[in-house]
Amino acid sequence: MIIDILVALMVLGAAFVGFQKGFIQPLLAEILFVGSLLFLLNNRDAYMTFMSGVLHANAFVAVFVALIVAGVFGYAGLRFGGIVHRMPSVRGWDGFFGVFVQALAAVVLAYGALSAMVVMDRAATATVNRTSLTLAQVRSLHKDLDSNSLTAPLGDSQEFKSLLSQAAKPGGGHLSDAGQLDQVQTFYTDIFRPQLQSSRLAPWVMRVGDHIPGVGHFGPADLPTR
């Protein structure tokens, strides 16, 4: 029920914001905020190299700075969109379409989060009940994690790189050696997987997102079953 409640609140809240602010102002803020975050995630190696080499920042500070940068871009979009929203020529139709556009944007955002859970589910399924992992299994795990921008940083962590090195040796690698990934996977398995299996809205979100060009990669059949 937790996932269904969150999805319902996201869609209803977004529709209300769209009714109040139209679709141009919040959509610009969302595009610039999410877009800047995805840009940094997709270029995380160069970003982390810059942060550590120039500013001598650790991973926590780098993430904090990335959120600030995304927030600045989002605020800029909010301000510029507000100027457009106040124009008499766009006020009427902007508010009308805002309800539907923002509701759809919320569904896309929920689809992105659910897609990351699907990737984590594949990772959990591939490693469950395995005392050790071969190099091929770790590489397959890295490929799955790298397929989603939200889970890709887990596969590029120093702990995961150490797991790759250990998997190449006799005895294989152990997921417990990749502490961050192990914790995230345990948290997903214990908390989110049961919720995802019983969710009634998740299949509808996945069905809608799967048909959006450039966004859809997973469908309802990819969700975990009991």
C-alpha cells in the first residue's frame, strides 16, 4: 500500500500544482532540475574527478553539491516559467493543460523510480542465496545496474570495483564486500519488494511509461511477482 499511496499523492499533488500554476512554470523547473541531475549522473566519472581533484571533495560533498546545482537550475526554470505563466495570452490554456501535463509528469517520475526498483530486483534475484559470485556474474550485475541512471552509481563505487577484483580470484567475490550495494539491496528486498509485489497502481504506471518514447524500457511484466 505504501507505493500506491505515494503514487496517488504524486499524481494528485502534481495535478493540483498544474491547476494552480499551469504546466509551463513547474514543467520548466522539473526539466531543469531532473535534467541537470541526470547529466551529472551520466557523466559521474568526470564530475567526481573534478570534485575530488579540484575541490578535494568526498562523495558525500559531491552529492550535496550536485543537489545544489540541480536546485539552482530548477529555481531558474521556476522563475522563467513564472514570467511566461503571467502572460495574458497563455494564462487560460496554460492552466487547463497544466492539470494533465503535470499528472503525466508525475507518472513519468513514478515510472523512473519503479524502473530503478526493477533493476534492483534483477540484481537481488541474480545474487540471492549465492555465497560467492564469479567474474561473469559480477559483470552481469554491473551491466544491470548501469542500465538505469539511478542505480548506475552503485556499480561505479570503489566497493563494487573491489568486488570485481575479488571475483576474478579463486573463491569468487562476496556481495558483503560491496557494503553500499549490499545495504541498498537488503533494504530493497526487505521493504520495497513486498510493497511492489502487492501494488495495484505500479502495473498501470509501468504500462503508461512503457509506451512513452525515450522513457519506456520496462513494462508490467518486469515487475516482481509473488
